[in-house]
Amino acid sequence: MLQILFILTVIIMTSSELSYTDARTNFSLKVEDNITGEDGLCIIVFCVVTIPESVSDPIRTTWFKGDPQNLSVEVSNFKRNIGFPQNEKECSFSLNHLVQGKSDGEYRLKLEWGEGNVYIFPQTVNITVKELTQKPTINVPLLTAGEKAEISCKVPGDCLLPLADIVWTGIRPNNTRLGARGVPGRSEHSSIMTFYPKPEHHNTELTCTVTLQGRIRTESTVILKVRHSPVILNSSRCFVWGDELSCMCVSSGVPSPQISWPVLKDSTKHSSAVSVEENISISNISIPGFSKVSATVECVSENLIGTTKMEIQVHNHAEKQNPKK
């Protein structure tokens, strides 16, 4: 005989959890009563049911939406790897691959045991599905030119089996692979790209686009910062006007390099100026009365990553002309 018990006696509501006890049957339920998810993602609803001693295992728990006699939707049970007292049973459930306008609604719990015994809890869990607002999470390590790097893009949410396609744009990776990690019921799914950064990758935009269920698209973009050794640019130059030496050394690097001139060690009178803008350092020096003019002057540029040197050719010019009287 099919027996359906449907009696409400005590309901205690808080802001996040509803606790229900049926004094007649001693069934009790603790569950969140209002859950909001996002389109394309998933949700897990945690709940615990207390079973009276008169009800023996096996007990089947089913969350459903619609008419109890004609269920339109049954959802998957979810079990955590934790222990419960003997008279308690987990009744958590998950909704995967949410669809706005379809997954929304009121869900109720049905218990079945023995020969046709059924108990349906009268209270409901209200599920609301909103538009997707979450974006992929891109994790970028410290990048150094020439060193292997792995950048990951995590799919929004923590679904066990997300229906997701992941595409990288902005840089052509050497390799990509899928990754997953987490605890039971909650996991992180990601795409991991491997590449070898170059100095020209500095300030490059890298975008990760995730398409969920083949219909919902979301993306995130980061600007890469690539550390690299200094490079002294060809715009560096030295020249002599009369007996005055003037030099300029231009160097780029990340972090911004510091420039030094060994020639200044032998000079007691000189002037210098340094400017730094967007990882380019410019050093200007002037040495009056400079008589030891050689064919080149050395510029040294260094930062945390490395050091580079350049012998800058000295160009001789005519003596400074005095203004005509």
C-alpha cells in the first residue's frame, strides 16, 4: 500500500537555513531554503534528514520538482565523505549545468523505504537561476624571459563536470592541457598553457574565453609583465665638442635598469642626469676638459635579472664655435 505522509507541525526559519520537524512522525529536515545559482554553472544544496527509529534502511532520498505523483524533474543526490549519527542521513543534492528559466523552481524531498512507504516533506527549497556574472580566473606566475612558464585559466564555479570549452588568445602557447583538482563535490577545472616568455611579450594582453554548454560565453584578460635583462638601444651615442665629452645611454629592461659609466671613475668634474619612463632608462653625462678621448666609451646597464654592456662609438665634432661679434 502506498502511504503518503504530508503533515507540517514545526518550522523554524533563519536567514539561510530552514529547520522542519514533524511531531507526528519524528521526521526532521535541515536545509537552506533559498539558493541562487548562475546560468551555466551548478549549485550544491546541503541538507540532513533525521529518521525515526521506526523507519529502517534502506531509505531512498529523492529531490524533485513538480507533482509528487508525476515528477517532472528528479535531481542527483550528493554525498560528502563525512560521518553522521545513526539516526541522521545526508540528503544533499546538486544541480549541474543550470539553465535560466528551466532549472528555477521549488524542489521538495521524498523519502521511500520498505514496501511502498513514502514521506514527502512539505517545505520547499527555492532555486533561482540568474544570468552568468562570474568570469574565468587567470593565474599568472612571475614571468622571466626565456624561462618556462605555466599560466592557468579556471572555469567559473566549482562544478564536478562542467560543460566548458576554453580558448586562449593573445599568445600562441607551446602546449595546453586540462587540469582538475579539489575535494569531493567541489573542484576546479582549468586550462593550463605552457610557453617561454620573450621580452616582446611584456605588456601583452592575454585573454581566456570560456564557453559553457556551448551557449554562454565569459572571458577574462590580463596584461603580462615579463622580467628580462637590460638591452642597450642603438639610440645611445657619444660625441666630443671641443674638449667636452657628452654621452647618452638608453636601455630597456624589466625591472627598469640602472646605468653606470666606468669612464666617470677617472673624472673629478662631470655632470649627469637620469630619467626613467615605462621601463626605459636614459642616462646623460657630460665631462668638460676631457682629454683622454678614446674611440669608444663603455655604458653598463643592470637590473635584478642581468647585466649588459656596450662600447659606444665616440664621434668627434668641430670645436664649439663662439658667437660672432
